[in-house]
Amino acid sequence: MNSPKPELPEINKEDRTPLVDVLLEMLAWQQKQIDELAQEILKLKGETTKPKIKPSTMDKEGAPGSDDSSSKRKKGPRRSKKGNLKIDETQIIQPDEIPEGSRFKGYQDRVIQDITFQTHNIRYRLAEYITPEGLTILGQLPEDIQGGSFGKSLIAFILYQYHHQHVTQPLLLEQIRDLGVDISSGKLSYILTEDLDDFHAEKDELLKTGLSVSKYIHTDDTGARHKGQNGYCTHIGNDFFAWFSSTESKSRINFLNCLSQGKTTLYTLNTGAIEYMAQNKLSVVILATLENISVCINTAPDWCEWLDQQGIVKPRHRKIVTEGALMGGLLDQGISSDFSIISDDAGQFNVFDHALCWIHAERVINRLIPLNDSHTKAVDDARDQLWSIYHDLKAYKLNPVTEQASSIRQRFQVLCSTKTGYETLNQALGRMGKNQHELLRVLDKPYLPLHNNLSERDIRDYVKKRKISGSTRSDAGRKARDTFASLKKTCRKHGMSFWGYLKSRLLKLEGIPPLSEVIRAAAASG
């Protein structure tokens, strides 16, 4: 049910052909929805549904098994599969019988990889003494295990299984009990959600550091139920970092609040804030009043109280002023007004210098439902032209040439102004033309990606976790899920083992510096 619903065009009384086409397309669209809903009902009832059989790719150029020699993958150099393995034990095995006079030539090594799962319980006997003065002195536990009954290696294993391997809490409880650990479900829940301040602090540094060293970010959001209520998780990141935040809203105010995480001042009235309010058509009277006011407010309740004091009570006015003040706070903290936000066409992300994803833009055309051969040809021609422009943009990124930029802009304008016999396609192209600035930002900033695939890949792991474990039930649990999703994805971006990261932090091992330092080093070298 992803096809866009056809919209009724403005019809000339003398020519009703477009209306007939749109009505026929609407019927086709409704039939498709009915078929998909019918299949969903059968699936929910446990009955047989139509199998989804993908078309064969055997005859396509470059497909696996084709005769196109250019499609064959070149084999890389053979790697030593066991050359870097740590050897924990060596056993020498002699032949069963050694004939007399045989000469020893050496050994042939065979390395067998194995793993051992077993508990390692330590009993600390704290010596107790009475001093001559009658005072009692007692031996002290090692600092890293004080205040708990479980070692840091076990805690690292629990966090790794839950956040990295997506093992549900009931299965994780069963697993570690099967290994011989005596632990309650309540204590397991505590380990997963509480006493994680160091991890939360490092997660907060990811966003501050990532924004400070980046020219652009990707962003997207997805559903995230919490305490039985629908909510949203927002992703912010790029090649250097990934950061997740779950909230009850996915508004522009929420997105600006996400960008403001860790900032000392959230709401600021400055030149940037006033410009934003003017662009969004705030009342001239209110705008004139705010131009002469300088405000820096740290908390949302104080900000709401200030709005009330200024007599700004209409929801639309409060919304625009709040968005502007949040923008002003970000600008005041050092984010450039030229900072680029790459997203799909969701309106809440349209701040600063917004750039749109070409994959999402093309998807609108690809999902159309042509009614006849003429419509099909019009859609295919439009898609061919669109992808031709896309490939030229990719070439332009590698070698920016002013003349080529002008040619691409002209071709894009011609495509979006094309009138075909397919009215719904005309509407889709017209909407794309209105987004020309966002879709062609790469012509001014060749370093920008052309799509938002990075954000979709990053957030996919969060979606998988949500499907397996469902919603979060406590604020601490939601915060922990966001934190470890952020830390894990950031580790992956830098080729670091998340298991090694957890052991480094919990066991106080050297080798993995703070992730903020890793981000700065990667940005400096890249």
C-alpha cells in the first residue's frame, strides 16, 4: 500500500479526458489497496497467501551466472585464515607407532578454533582485624566490583547480547541461567537500564562532536512505542557518527531540540532567529516586537512562561517563534546557517540548508499505476531522464564544472515542466520541480551525498530491535536503547568491535579511546 493516491486535477470544461484518466487510475489504485488488504487479512488469519516470486535476473546484463565477463568479480588476494589467531593451548601428538631409526622432521600445525562458555565465580575473603585500639579493619574489594555481585565481564556479555545480538530479555535470562549464573529477572533488568551514566555521557558527546566536525548530516525517523503509546525515534548522523533519540513527537520543534542536545542555551532570539520567523511569515506585529528583544532561555517551561508574558498565545505564532528561537540557539552555539541537512521530503527536517534524497524523489514516479501503454511509456521516459540526470550529478561530484552544472539545471527544469498525456505524472513532476533547490544542492556543494541511504541503513538496526523486543516500558529503558544503538553504530562506522568497546569501558582496558576523539581523528584525516 505504498502507491500515492491520485489527486483530482483542475479540469477544463471543454476537455474532460484528464478527469477520466485520473478516475480510472483511482479505481486501479483502490483495487490494489483492496488486494493488499485482502492478503493481509488472510495472513492474520493464518491462511495461505499469494507467494511473492521475484522475477529472474539470470538473463540480465551483469547478473550472477551471465556470460558478461565484465560482471565477474575479481578475486582479491588470499588471506591467511588462521595466521593471526591467538593460540591458547598447544598439544603435541606423536604417531601411534614410530619405527626404529625414524628421523624427526618437525611438526605440521593444525589449528582448531573453539570457544568455552563457563562461569568463573570468585570468592573474596575479606580479612578482618581488631586493632589494639579496638577498631575493626577489613580488606576492601577491588574498586571495579564494589557495590555489586556480578563481574564486569558478565555485565559486558549481557549488554552485548541484548543490544548487539538483539536477544530478548526473557531469552537472555534463560541463557545466562543455563550457563550457571544465579541472577533474578529484576537484577537483569537493572543491569540493562540502570547505572549507565558513563555510557549516556559518551553518547551525548557523539552528537556535539559530530556536529562540530561535519558539513552535513543525514536524518530520518521511525516509530518507537513507549509505555504503550506511539512515539518516534529520530536518527542523526553521517560517516563519522550515529545518534538516536526517542521522543513522543516528530515535529520540527522536536528535531531542533534533538540538534540542541547538550547545549547550554536552547532558546535564543538573535538575527538568525528573526530571519527564520520572517521566512515563515510570522505576524508582522509580533515580528516587530521581537526584533528589539534579546533573550536566552535554558528550559522549555521557562520559555513557555516567557511566551505567555509576551502575549504570544496563538498556536501557530508560538510554534514559529519557538522554532526560530531554537534555530537561534543552534546558530549561537556555532552551527553555521549553511549547514546541510539531508533527508527525505519530511517537512520537520526542512531547516538550515536542506537537501533532498533522490531515491525518495524518484520513488514517487516509480509507484504510479499507469492505465495504458501511453501512460507506461510516459513514466518510463520520465524515469530514464531522471536517472540520466542522477548519473550526471554523480559524475559532477567527482569533477565539478560550471558549464555542466548549468546544463543539469536546465535539463531538470525541462523534465519537471514536461506535459504528458498522464495527468498524475504531470503532477508528480510539478511537485519535483518545486523541490529543485533541495534536489540540486550538490551542484553548489559537491561533497553532499545524493541520497539518504546512510540514515535508512543506520535506523534499520533500530527497527529490527523494535520488531524483536517491542516497545520500551520505562524511561531508563528507552534511554538505554537509544544510547547503545548510538554507540554500537558509531563503533561500526570506524571498524571497531562493539564487544571490545564494552570490555574496554567496563573493565577499564586501554586501546579504545573516547569515541568523540575517534570522530575528530577520522574527520581530520578524511
